[in-house]
Amino acid sequence: MAENYSSATRPVRVRFAPSPTGPLHIGGVRTALYNYLFARRHNGTFILRIEDTDRNRFVPGAEQYIVESLKWLGIHFDEGVVNGGPHAPYRQSERKPMYRQYAEELIKRGNAYYAFDTTEELEAMRKRLEAAKVAAPQYNYITRSSMKNSLTLSEDETKKRLDSGEPYVIRIKIPRNEEVRFHDIIRGWVVVHTQSLDDKVLFKSDGMPTYHLANVVDDYLMQITHVIRGEEWLPSAPLHVLLYRFMGWQDMMPQFAHLSLLLRPDGNGKLSKRDGDRLGFPVFPLDWKDPVTGEKSSGYREQGYFPEAVVNLLAFLGWNPGTTQELFTMEELVETFTLDRVSKHGAKFDPEKARWYNRQYLIRKPNEELADIFLQVVKAKGVPENLVNRDYTAKVCGLIKEKAYFTSDFWDIGGFFYIPPAAYDNSVIQKKWNDHLHSFFAKLKHELDNPSCNFTAQSIEAVIKSLAAESGISPGSVMQPFRVIVTGMAAGPALFETMELLGRDEVVKRIDAGLIRIEASSTT
Ligand code: GLU
């Protein structure tokens, strides 16, 4: 479906603008992905900007984590902290000297003011308002008139305080009685009355802008056409719209698209950073260890997810193509993704579906590629040298992958291809074994050992069926015991193909061993 963004006559430029305050949550990854898909689809530019103006919340390693996560997922940037670009630097702390002039310009235009209130004074105001039963005490169009700022102090007094180096902040002067409207691509028209907004701090005397000022100034300077970000920023959007207006940048105002939240599997609230390990699935792309507390959180990569699967499942958390197709490569997503199919309702995270996605990609992986991964495990298990073999292992992978979700499941499912079973699934033996079966398998062993059986899946099946008919037992009753004797397990990959791959000598040996073992256990 074609999207018409005629109001954006400029070439599409979008940004992902995380704050390096910790590991990137998968909700953030989804935001990055949607920006990326949108940029690619519109032949636009995708920018990575690091919003690190809040030094108190800065976490070492978080930026590297963000970069590595997105690289792993194949979400590539055209400009940003890694690749540079025409608007460098892309880290806000390095852009610090650029912001002051805009804060001062806003003061000059009468849309912002200096405020000198101390923490204690602000606290006292809050208490006063609480005592007066004001539900949400704010520094706003009412309270600012009784606080210590350049609106209430004389020009001289303000100047004196500034000259003497007294700490201050610059606050936006929210208009008293106006409606701020903007059109959100996902939510439609959003209308907010200025009475519900507070005079947010834009700039601090240490020379650092706050998120709001830096974010809007940079979106303007970097010529951003669309701001695609999480719903948690929707309440800030009216303030941002006002800043565009106050600065006279209306023509450059981006279109907004606020993405709905990712919800817990039960739909009860937002999927938080803590939920993952608590509910048994990762909420981060990569493992993370908190540099201060040492607390560890698990990531999709280390849990054995393929990046393609993670991209696919995240794309579907809040978007759908309007068809029944569920598997999309990144290229297909670029061709298909449109913001008008992004839901405005929260998307429930479904851990089972996440595993399902991984299985789909696992099944579609070439066996040789899987063999390279699995061989590492095989080697570590101390398997006989002749079986540490890529061709053999590729065939094993071909048989077992349908039964797995992750390559880490392979050993449990297919370890018997390398090492004979040390024990049997006893429930099957106890339930199904009898003297008839015993003599059946003794005969079967001889038939399979006979060179006239060429030991293909087909011939093995034919031998079993005819022998079963001869012995007067149903073929169905021998299949599972056969599997258990050879593999140790009651279920597994296609039976006859498994036997063919194990090879005549090994199968015959295992039947022999099985007969002896079962015999021994039944006489004890
Ligand atoms: N720095 C903000 C964040 O951490 C960016 C919000 C936005 O995209 O405007 O999510």
C-alpha cells in the first residue's frame, strides 16, 4: 500500500535517539526497527543520535550495547555516532555549546524565562499546593507568578543574579489558555489544552539542555521529517510542538508517530525491564550486566535466537501486513511496512510465538550452516573423532531441526547420533516390551544385518513391515520400541531416516545391546 506523505516534501530523514541509561529494551529495538523500515521504504536517511544530556542517568557501556544490538539485528544507520555524517557530532553531550543560543532566543521572544528557585523553594511550593488539595502540583502558568524567576523579579535583579553566577534554569513559558493540536500518524488528531502543561525546564546553568530542548533543536538541525518513537513521549509532544512554533520553525516540524506500548503476555501492563527474567523470556537483545549492581539480564542473542527471527517477531508486535503471511525477511519488511498498519493499541508479547519464530528460521537454515554451530557442541562432548564430521553433522541437523526451537536443543534431541543411549525411556519398555517383541528384534537384527537389505530408509521400513506381518504383530507396536532401543527416547526425528543415517553397523550393534540390556533388567 502506498503511503502519501505529501506534506513532507523534504527527503525522509528519521532518527533513533536513545538515552544511554541502561540496556536497550526490546520496545526500543522495535522503535529503531520501525524507523529503519520507514527510512528504507522511502529511500530516506536513518540517523542514530545519542541523547545523553542527563548525566545523572548515564550508564557506561550503554551506548556500545545499543550499537552492538542494532548491528547484530541488521538495523543499519546512515548517519550517527558510529558513521558520522553532515550533522556531526551525533552525541548530545558533544553538541553542548550549540543549545544555549536557542534557550536565549526563546527568552528574547518571551517564550521562556530564567528561574532561580532552590530545591527547598520548589519543595515548599509543592507542599503548599498539596495542602491546598491541588492534585498535581506543577510549576505552571499559575504558580510561576509566585516563584523566583525573571517574570516576577525586576530586570536588574535578574541580571544581578545571573552576573553573580547564581544557579538558574530556563523554563518554557507555557501559554495560559490555548489548545495545542497536532496530527499523529498513528493516533490521528491530538489536542491538548495548555492548562494541563507545566513550564518544563529547557536549560540548566551548567550549560546542559534538558531532553526537550536538545531533542527539538537537534531534530530541527538534523532536518528530521518524521519522529517515530514510543508512546511514553506522547505527553511531551505538545511541548515540542510549542517549541517549533516559538522558534518559528513550523515549516520544519516533523510528523509524529507515537508507537503503542509492548504489554506483558497477560496484557496486564507494560512489559518492563524486570519482566523478562521474571517471566522466563528475554526483554533485551543481548545479555547485559549492570556495571554498578552487577545484576545480569539475559538477551535474545545468547538465548540462541537468530537475529532474523527477532526482527520478524518485533515487526509483528504492533504491526501486521494485512495478509496471513507471518514470515518476512528484512527486505520483505522494507517493501511491506507502512505506518498506517501500525496499531494504536498495545501489543501483547507472546513468548511462545517468539520461540515459534525462531523455529521457523531454524528450519529454513541450510543444514551446513547449522552443522557449523552444532559441531562446536559435538566436539565439546568428546565424541569419537570420525563422527566430528561436517557432512554427517549436516545430515543430522537436517533430521533434527524440525524438532528444535534453538540449536542449543540439538544435543538433547540428536546426541544419540554420536553416542549410543546410556539409558532407555523406560515407560515405553515397561509398557510395550514382551517376549514376542524380543524375538521380533532378534530376527530384525539378522535381517538388517543381511547385505540383501541395502539399508535405506525405505528398505528398513519394508523389512520391518514384512517381518511384523510374518510374526503376526502390528507394525505400529514395534516402531516405538525400535526407536527406544536405538535412540533411548520415545520420540524424535523421522525413524527410518534416522536408522539410515546411523548406518547398519551402529543400528545392529544397538539392537544387540538393547536386547541384552532389557533381558538383564527383566531378570533382575
Ligand atoms: N531520548 C529519548 C529516549 O530515550 C528519545 C525520545 C524521542 O525519540 O524523541 O527515548
